Amino acid sequence: MKLNVLRSWLVMKLHMGTPSLVNGLRTFGIWTLLSSVIRCSCAIDIRNKTLYHISLLTFLIALGHFLSEVFVYGTAAPTIGVLAPLMVASFSILGMLIGLQYLDMEAVSRNKKNN
């Protein structure tokens, strides 16, 4: 049941952009598309540990990217357009780390039933 909530969360995608900046966001758009495909694949096959870890990594990369743009490079201001993805990445990382515990418990439970 709890993995179904995580599965639903992973399917959602958040992207805010200004139409006048479309050319500058092309690379970021490709990253968003790729990470969305990975996250949706994880939502479909949430018990696939490799896919789960790769999906978790996409959120870690996104968090690192936005934090570095604000605090290291100074190229982004802490506005809602930056804070929203930071919050989504942070909550997703937390949810996925909690979800890992449920995946481990399910695996142990399945092994006990098979033995």
C-alpha cells in the first residue's frame, strides 16, 4: 500500500519555465524528459532495485543541480521556481529512502514464505 503512494508520486512531473527562455532550457528539458522516463519506469516496476536506485539518483542530481545554481554559482535566485524543485527533490529523496526499507522488508518476507 505504501509503495503505491510512492509509485503515484514518482509519476508526477514538475517543470516551470518561461516561454521566452525555451532555447536556453533545451538541455534542461532533455534532462527533465530523461529523468521523467526513469521515474515513470521505476513507478511501473517499483520492486526493481537497480531502477529504484537510478531513480533515486535522478533526484539527488536534481537537488545538487539546483543547490549549486543558487549557492555555488549564484545563477539562480531562491524564488518559487527554484524552491519548488528543491522541495520536490528533497521530499522525493526522503520518500524513496523510506520506500527502500519497505522493499527490503518485502524481500525478506518473500524469502521466508519461499523457504
